[in-house]
Amino acid sequence: MGYQADVAPNGQEVLRALRTTPYDLVFMDIQMPLMDGIAATRKIRNMKSEIRNVPIIAMTAHAMKGDREQFLAAGMDDYLSKPIQPEAMADVMEKWLGSHAPDGKGEMIESQTSVFDPNALLDTLDGDRSLLIEIDEALFGLRLQRMLSGALLALVLLAMSAIFFRSRQRMMEQTAALLRTRIQQRTDALNESEERFRLAFHTSPDSITISRLDGTFVEVNQGLTSLTGYDREDLVGKSSTELGIWAEPKDRNRFMDILREKGLAENFETKFRIRKDQIRTTLISAKLIMLRGEAHILAIIRDITLLKETEAELHRLQNLLINIINSMPSVLIGVDSEGMVTHWNRKAERLTGIPASEAQGCILPDVFPQLAGEMETIRKAIRKKKPWKNEKVPRQEKGEIFFSDVTVYPLITNGAEGAVIRVDDVTARVRMEDVMIQTEKMYSVGGLAASMAHEINNPLACILQNTQVVLDRLSNDLPVNHRAATACGTSMDAIRAFMGKRDILKMLRMVTDSGERAAQVVNNMLSFSRKSDSRMLSINLREVIDKTVELASNDYDLKRKYDFRQIEIIREYDPNLPPLPCDENKIRQVILNLLKNAAQAMSDANTESPRIILRIFQHEGMGQIEVEDKGPGMTEAIRKRVFESFFSTKEVGMSAGLGLFISYFIIKENHGGSMTVTSDPGKGATFTIRLPIRGENK
């Protein structure tokens, strides 16, 4: 027949061929991979070039009622039913080619492309040999028509008809049997696949939907009805927009943009509004699919509301735990089995100046050198899975000694071994324990002093009493003395003259004076060292301070280095100051400590004309005591630390550094007052005590 033919494996290749070659006629199989014949025809008819008018003949093996109308509606011009007869194909070609038919001379026209490659075409047809046979039969007729023309073709056909049709009949019978088997297999496989899909679709705990691109539901499973509260009849045929399911309409726009761009969307998080106006958080995964030549959306929707609420609660608890850890006054550090930092709380940040982001991932000694010596013990505690504690670990910072308790708590997290290290600054506790020890020592010394005072009082009383008796028996005023002198052959005048010559009477009066002073010292010691309940009584500050000055003047330690009686004491007392509610013994302890410190400071500085000024007056509703000395004064750095425990400017062993600390505690905590100091180097120091005039028992 002299026609040239090309073969394309699918609809997409047909479109590509038509864009490059102006074909006169297209035979289009309906069922093709990737793009079927109907879809390809629609695209051809929508082309802008003249090729859109090319005649298209449909080829189908399963023509059913209504198919012809469907083919024509798609834009096809005619159709052939398989198996295709060469005569029928020739008639169709003659009908639609018209003036394009060849001249009929019968010469062979070579095709520019391979018309029929059985192996390649079999691959294209997914191994469907039955369809290959049908195509071969049709092309066989075309090849014959190419080679033969006119009467010669008729003679050849007549000669070959018997053989051809017998062979063709046998082949068709075999092909039909094979096709029936293949169709049954495909039908069974399709039914099985459809059943699996149906079961998966309707039994899935997740919501599964099939919808058009405009959101209209074509099919939904029970999962969606359970999620939304709508019945299936309420959903199918209506769109998600119409039902108001998308809580945020802009989310659907973003969702569709992703689908159009990528063909699928994975784990798209959004919120659905269900019946009763409730909001549920969902996760959508969807894919574009083709159903009956139309694009649809297959979507799987998972309700993650409970998961999100659990995550939020977990996040809240995590924040709470972090806040608790960061608000603790202790240093908390998490480490793994190799000593690498995993957690670092705010106290650790403040103590080291290293933020958690920098500390995490570092070896512990590099960021917390104080624990470098404890690393082996920490690893041992992790290995043995037993807590370990080391108390009062000293560390030095800026010339001062601080103490910490270090506790290691082994733990296992996600199968990995590690530990939480807690570091507590116990410096204040250690110092308070030392204060208590010193206080107990002072109480012990006080008790010893009281016992000694009692023991001294007895012989002292005997001395004073007998001295007074001696003076009485040497007196001229008693007649009994004269009689005793006469009986001894002398007179009282002679005896007193002798006593005067030898200063015996003067010595006896000195013994009496010294004994009385000793008795006063003993009484002061007893009063100062006597343990008593802390009771706030109205006291006269003038009397308390004067007694304390007298006690200081008899202090043995002061006398060894500097006689307190050589210090000029200037008293500036306000006579109108009312009695103040105080614990007399504790106030006396504070004043005595200030007097001793002043005396020692002036002694160490070899101060000429040492002087202490004591002031008592009322100021701003408070009773105020000032103790001013003429000593060497102090620097600002020392002044800021004088009330700290264990701080002392004296030589090691000369002072525990607790005197002013205890004094400050007595005034501040026991009396609700205040204690300050003003000083400049070389200008002495002034300690100021302020006490409430009307106070409460502390």
C-alpha cells in the first residue's frame, strides 16, 4: 500500500512524536501505560498547532456499550475492535487519509524509523504477548499491502488465504485460551488487590480519604467519621471547605501548593474543626493519584491531639524540672561515665562564670577545677552505683578559704551510665560550727572563772575580815585595847607610835583597799561569766559601760602588754537617756570586746597619749553607743570585712577572728539593732551601736 508507519509505546510518546512529525493518521490503543489513549487524545485536541486536527482511530479489545460515544466525546474520529482485520484497517485508512493516499504503483517505501521491533515492543507492553500478536497481525497485513498492489495483491491473497486463515485460526484459538487465562489471573489479582485495599481502607485506625482536587470527598473510612463526628453520608459529596473542617483555611492552601509542586505531602500538621466546634490537631500525608483519568487525592490523617498535649505536658514538666534545678542553691552538674559534662545548672554558671552552653561537652576538671581531685572517686561511685559524699572540702578563692560538701549520685539514663554531682557551699555552716565551739569554750572558761572566783572569794573574805580585826585591835577607841596594852607593860599610844614609825597601819589599810578591789573584780567576773537565759530587761547603759570599763582595767591579758589604766577614758553620757531593753551580759560582752580591741590596736601602734571616748545618747528614737579610739585606723578593704567571721588583722594565733562577728550578731540578731564602723588610716576608728529604746525580747 506504500504507507509509512511509526510505533509509540504510550500516550506521552505519541504527543512527543506529533510535536516533531506531521502524521496523517493516528491509530490509538485505549489501554496504554503512563497515559491512556483517551487522555492522549484530549491533549492532542488541545494543541495549538494544525496537528490537533489529525484523524485519531481508537483500538480496543473490550468494547462495551457506550464506549463509542466516550471515544467520540474525547475527540477520536473512529474506532476498531480487536482483533483487527487487515481489511478493516485498510478501509479506515482509505476513509480518513483521503488525498494523502499513495499513488498505488506498489513500490516499497522505506520507513524512517523501525516500524516493528518485537522485542522492544514486548518490553513496552510489559510482556503482554497476546497484545503483541494482535499488533503483529495488523502490521502483517500492512506489510503485505506495502509489497503488493492491484491484481497481484488479490492473487497472492487468494493463494494464501486458505493457509493463512487455517494458521491464523489455530493461533487465535491458542491466543484466546492464553488471553482467557491471563485475563482471569489479572481479574483475580485485581480482585485480591481491591479487597486488600478495601480492608486496609476501612479498618485503618487512621482517617483515610479519597477526594477531588477541590476537596470534595469521594470516599472516606470510619476513621474520619470517628474523628470529625460526621456520618459518611454527611461527608461524601461535600468538600472539606464546605464543611469547615480546616480550622485555618490558609493551611489548606499551603497543603495544596505542596501537593501540586511535589505530587505528595508528608506529615503536614494542621488543625481540624470537628462537630461541636472542637479543635483537633492532625498530621496529614497525601499523594496525587489518577482515578478514571481524573486526578484525586489519597490522604491519611492521624489525630495527634493527645500526642501534642502529652508533648506540651512533657515540655512543661521539663521546664519545671529545669527551673527547680536552676533555682536550687546547690551546684548541680551532670556527667557521663567519662566525666564529660551533660548538665550545668544556673548556680554552677554563677559560681564559675561559664554558661551551660559552653560547659556542656567539656571534661569536668576543665570547667570546674575544684573537683579535679575528686574525679577518680566520682568514677568509682559511677562504677559501683553507690552514692558518695565528701564533707567540708576546702577550696581557696582570692586568698580566702571556703568549704563545700560534694555528693555524687550515680544514675543510668537511656542505658548510659553517669552521675549527678551536688556541690553545697557550707562555709557559713563550718564557720558557725567553729563559732559554737569557740562559744562553748568561752562558756567553759566562764564557768572556770566563776569557780575560781568563788574559791578566791573565801580566802579574800578571810583576809579582809582579819585585816579589819587587826585594825580594830590597834584602835585607841576601844577600852579593851588599853587594858590589854597595860597588862603587857605598855600603852596603846606607844604601840600606835611604833606602828606609825614602821608604816604598819598604812600597810594594813593598803591590804584592805586591795582586798576590796579584788573583791570587786571577782564580783564583776562572776557577773560577766554567769550563764543566764537571754532576757531583755530595762538597764542603765551608763552603769553597764562603767562596770565594763572597770572590768577591762583589771584584764590580765591587757596588763601584760598595755595597762588599760594608762588609757584616758572620756565619758560623754546623755543624762536624759532612758533605760533600754537589753541583755546586760551580752551588751557588756560587746563593749568589753570593743575596749580590748581599741587598747590592743593603740598598743600595737605605740600610740602616744592613748584615748578612748565613750558616748551614750539618744538619736532618731534609738539609743546610740559610740566607742572611739585614737588608734591607727583601718583601710576601706579591712573596714568592709571587720564583721566577717574568722577575719582578723592580728598575727596567727593571737585571735580567732570571732570577736566582732559575735558582737555584730548580738546587736543585730539578739537586739534588733545595728552596728557599724567608720575609720580612715591614721585617724582611729569609731564603732557605733544603735539599740531600740522600746524593743521586744529576741
